[in-house]
Amino acid sequence: MKSILNLKCLLALAVVATIFSSCGDDDPVRGCTDAASDNYNADASESDGSCLYSRDKFIGVYLGSIIFDNLTQLNQMDVEFTITPGIATKNEVLVNLTIQSAPLTINGEASGNDIVIDYENTLPDGGVFNPGLAGQPVDLTFDGTVSTSDDGLNILGDLNVSVTGEFAGMPITVEDVGTLTGVRQ
């Protein structure tokens, strides 16, 4: 009788030990599972939807200015522009602004507190940059870096600008630097 009781106790202990040891092993670790995010958790086995990307701190509407060193006819002291998510990568952003009457969507890649701009496009009418280029297509490039403060409220950066077209049958290129500033609204 005593051996049956000991066997029952051992069996009960084995069942309890199995229950307690299996509880902790199957619980998934929840967190951000995307290695491209700023808060990636290598230990996470299940996404909890908490992933944050560098671009997130830039997304919004800004009021600011764009001031050029030489193309001063393009200067704008009160320009509203937006920064929206791109679709090519999880950190691509699109800076949407209008310089005079030319609406531009300039793509960039966010990393940390910076957006690296590398934009090339052909605009159908260069008249916005120079009356001599009116009605003619011009090639436009922007490259440079726009940075934000840690709180994401202010942005500031210099963009190298190049406008290439034809004037009186001769190719012309105008290069300049534009300073873009903005405060999130």
C-alpha cells in the first residue's frame, strides 16, 4: 500500500513539474520583429505592431522657408510643405513642396535624424527658374541632407540645386544652394 502511495506521489510530482516547465517555453516574446526598424527586438518572435522607423519622426505638415544663394527669385519665406511616407522602402519619405508655381515631390531616405535627398527630374516648363527657359523642359536635381531635432519639430538643411536647360539654343546650367527650414504644424 505504501509503495502505491509513493508511486502516486511521484506521478503527481511528475505531472506538476511537466505543467510548470512547459508553461514558460511556449510563450512568444512580443515586440518589433522588423530588422529595418529603429526599435527592432532580436528576441521577439511575435510582432506586437510597435515598430518605429526613422521616417516616422519627419511625417507631417511644416511651415518654413526655402532660401537660395543665387536664385533669389525663387526664395519663399512662408512656404507650407508636407513630408509623407514613400513606398520604395520603410524609411523613404517624400518632401512635397511648391517652388513658385512648380509643385515638386522630392524623394529622400530617412536615417536617424536625417533625410538624405537625391532627386532628379525633368520639369516641362523651366520658366519658373528663369523667364528665358519658359516653355522649355529643364532638368532639375536636388541633393543634400535635411535634419530634424530629436523632438522632430524642426527641420533644417542645405540642398544643392542644379537646373539645366537651353537658352537661345545654348545649353545653360545654374547651380545653387537652397536652405530649407520648417516647423511642424
